[in-house]
Amino acid sequence: MVKKIRNRIALSIKSRRLNVFLLFFLIASVVLILYKLSKVQTKTYSFKIHTIHTPKELVGLNVDSLKLDITVKATGYKLLKYYFGQPSINIEFDNLVKQGDSVYVWNKGSGLSSVNDNFELGEEIQAISPEKLTFLYDVNTVSKVPVKLNHKLGFTQGYDLVSYFELSPDSVTVIGPESVVSHIKQLQTDTLVLENVNADISKKINLFLPDSIKKLKFSTKTIEVIGKVDKFTEGTFKVPIMVKNVPENYSLSIFPKEITITFYTNLSNFNKVEAKDFKVECDYAKVTSERPYLEPVLVKKPETVKSAKVNQNRVEFILNE
């Protein structure tokens, strides 16, 4: 019993000694850090560049890639902020010298005061590299660009789109450097993937924006896609064949005189479709020795019919004087 009490007392003393040691070690470390921070140091940091008060009609092409390596002399307390992420400085656009249609230059000699304005009292600039920065600018332009929908659809058997998708908006306003915007002729969407579709479609989908144009401004980056879906069926009609460009003073006998066409439409409009809504035509001017027959072409169909075709590609004829 006495032995157990002695062991507990010994462990307690050892634990207290360890805690005291850790406390003194922590205090000593803090004092050392504070001492180092109070000393004047000279360090070099890489600064990102931001131009301020840039004319609204101009946009920078390479500003994001520019940097200045600046050597700063100050106490550790003042330099501590530069260790938290890459620092940046502001340069007045008025300090840039224009040297071409799109080229502006910053020189250390004339622009040093603009850089100094970014530093606090007690921070002394020792060196700057490079001594010259070249900025490239372009004129902002506005362009309205059509949108193309990318889609991959699978319909339930017998169903289809009544007409092509309605996009809202169907075009997007793009703002950015003329040298970039002028090459954008069309904007595509991400791919709309739908399976077993048998009802009307109403979806929102994002524009597909490559890295090369992501920094441009867009009136919207989201497109609403609307599509009317219905059940479809096929039908057939016999339609008279018309012939054009028959030589003067000649008549033409054709075989057959009517041709069967197959059309594809939605059930809602099926009973509204009539044979007179279609027109099949042959062009005598296209008859040659290598092709001594008439070729029927469907030249007219109603808007409610999604697709239609003639079921025969050859019409025989006799030319009569």
C-alpha cells in the first residue's frame, strides 16, 4: 500500500516537471519568434500586377502573367503579411507609356512612385526587377453570337420531336478583346443527354466555354432548352407528277403519272395532312444519254410533316412532237 502511494507521488512529480518544461519551452519559442520579427530584414518577393484606372474601352491581354520581383527592407512584423499567398501591387494606368496601337510600357525610372504607394511607412524598397514591363491591351468589342445545342437523345419507340428545339436565348452577347471576340462565330452548349423521352422537354444547360474564352464576359452562360414531343406515325399518299422544262412544241407522256410518297408526322396533325399539300416534280432538263429517264423530287411538303420521301426514283417518259 505504501509502495503504491510512493509510485503515485513520483509519477505526479515527473508529470509536473514535464509540464513546467513544456511551458518554459513554449515561452522561449515565442520570445525567440518575437525577437526575430522585431529585427530588420531584407527579403525579395514576387508581386502580381494590377493596373488601376484603366480606360473602360481597353482590356488587358497579358496583365495576369506579369510580375515584379521587389526586394523590401523592413521589420519581420511588416514582412509577415507577404508570406500569406502571393502579394500584389497596383500600378496606375497613367504611369504606362504608349508605344504602339496595343503596347504600353512601365519603366522603373518613371513609375517607381506608383509602386512606392503600395508600401507602408517603414517598408523600404531596395531593388526592383525587371526594370521594364510591357503591357498588351486591346479594344473591348461587343458581338452577338448564335448558340448551337449539342444533344444526344433517345426516344421511347414511336415518339419524336415535333419540331427542332427552341433555345432561350438563341444567341449570346459576348464582350471582350476584339482580337479574341472576332474569331467567335458560334457558341456551343454542353451535351444534353436524355434517354427514353416520351414527354415535352424543358431543361437548362450551360454553355461550353473553352479556357481560351472563359475570361470574356457573356450576357448569360445558361441556355433554356424547350422541345415539344409527341407520338409519331407514318402515312402514304399518291401524288401526281409534274414535269418542268419540256421543250417547246413537244408533249411528254410519263409512266407512272402518280407516285407514292411516305410521310412522317405526329398523331396530332396526322388527320390534317392531305395529298394536295405535297408536290413532286421532274426536270426534263436533267435528262442525259447516261440518264435517259426522269428523276422525281419532292419539292413541297406541309410544315406539320417532319419528313417525307418519294418511294420511286425513276419515271419513264415518251417525248411526242
